[in-house]
Amino acid sequence: MACAVLAGTIASIDGFSSYFGASAYLAWLGTYTHSILAAILLSAVFSAIFLARLLKAGLGIETEAPKGNAVSFDVRSLRMLILGAFLLPLCAALLHIAMDACQSTGVALFWPFTSKRFAADWLPGIDPWILTILIAAIALPELLRLVGSEIGAKTKKPRGQTGAIIGLALVLAYVGARATLHSNVLALMGSRTFHGETPRRAWAYPESLSLFTWHGVAETDSTLNEIDVSTASASDFDPDSSLRLFKPESSPALEAARNTTVARRFLATAQIPRASMERTEAGYIVILRDLRYAATGDIKHEVAAYIELDPNSKVAAQELVWAKDLRK
């Protein structure tokens, strides 16, 4: 159980990369530790540690009854033990990655073969409904067990099995409902025009507390449109009430900024990139941001690309920064 808990949670260690700056955070979050390869390797390491502790405790393969503190297994049981010790942590690790893939941050499932990230945008970063289901799946069976023990009732089922099965089924049903609502929101946004323009692409991000409220962004030829969408009242959806963010006009300075190393790193992970350009006495300042952060409410860890150019559109400085520092 300890191996399963460690394997199922250790992928989130990449969150500590935020203490090393915006560049490290962008490089690590959702990448190396959130890949299928990492899940397999870490599960193998944890299972090896578990089996090594058993051997140290006196594991033996015998046909006679064990003596003292030794633990005896026949060959078939030993194979089952080794397989289970590997599969249990692996299932926990893969479940963690799958749940993160349902969110908006994105995970590099097939690293190191490709750095492409997968993000379904179905679930918020912290989902109180899933937490409620999991807590209930643990607490309610324990409460019923205590009541049953008081009246002398006995059960042959493993402790917590029924709660675990029901809890998993409810979580899967909940995720399926979120996925369906997400698809409906994208279809609704794609079927309308925003201020007279047809959307080229659309994104939708869930609200934590409400199943029916989604934060949408629609891209047209000239604007990015931010709007909240309610699936409970789709007939009241008014795309012309969206907040319009106009795209900057193409220029040599903007193209030069987009071709910088920092910009390429940023754009490789950004879902909804938006550029802003300011003319200064020294030249230009171009800032690239990802509207996903604002739509999901994760502005604390918003990463932006900051690029300075001289009057001839030559790059003078470039770095990945925290967007909150730009607002100071």
C-alpha cells in the first residue's frame, strides 16, 4: 500500500520546480514525471524496494512450514507477489497521470519520444466533487463497518472493497459527464458568430464548483473573445457579450520576437497565446501570455515570455518570467 501511495503521488513532485523560477516551472510541470515511461520505471523501483525488504525479513521459497519469522511462498505464489507488487503501484501512477490529462495543464504522456502535451480540459485543477466522492467512499463504509460490528454482523469481503468499487464508478461517471458537457460547450461556441466573425478555434475550461459553468475563449481572425458559458441555459448564450481582445497587427518586431528561443519555448506549451507590443524609447517590448491561465484561474503560476528589441527589431533581452511580476 505504501508503494502504491508513493507511486500514485510522486509525479506531482514537479510542482516544486516553481521555486526555481518560471523557466524551470515551464520545463518540468507535466513533463518528465508525468510520462508513461516514468510511471513504469518508478513502479519498478518501488516494487523492487518492497521485495528487497521482504527478502531482508526472511522470505524463503520452501515446501515445508516456515520457521521463526521466515515467510514461505511456493514458486507460483512468489510470481503472483512480484507481479502484484509491480502492477499495484503502476495502476496508481497511471491513474494519477490519466486524471492530470483530464485537466488543462497538459501532460507529456509519451516523453522522451515526443514532448507533445495532452490536455482534455474536462476537470479543474482541484475538483471538490471528486474529493467528496473519494472521502465518502472511504468514510461511509468505515461508518457502516463500525455499526455492523456493534450488532455482530460479519462480512467476508475485503475491508473497503465495496466503497472502492462504488467510488471508482462514481468518479468515472462524473468525468464522463464533464467530458460530455465540455463537448457541448465547444459545439455551442463553434456554431455562433462573435461580433460578426466566425470562430476559428474555441476552448472551454470548467468551473470548480459548478458542473454547468464553463469559461470559454473563442478565436476569430482579429480577436480573442472571453466569455462564460452556462450549459444549463444554452438558449441564453450571447456571443456578442464576450470580452474582445484584439490581436496586434503583424510587424517585423513582432515576427522577430516570435522567432526568439524564449518565444518558441513558450509557444510550444501555450494553449491560447496572446501577444502584446509596446513601443519604447529603446525600441519595443513584446510580451507573450497564455489566456488559459486566466480562464482556469491559475494566475499565481502564470508564465509569460518577455522580449525586448531595439528600434531595428534586433533582440536585446529575452526571458521567461512570472506574469504576476509584470503586473507590479
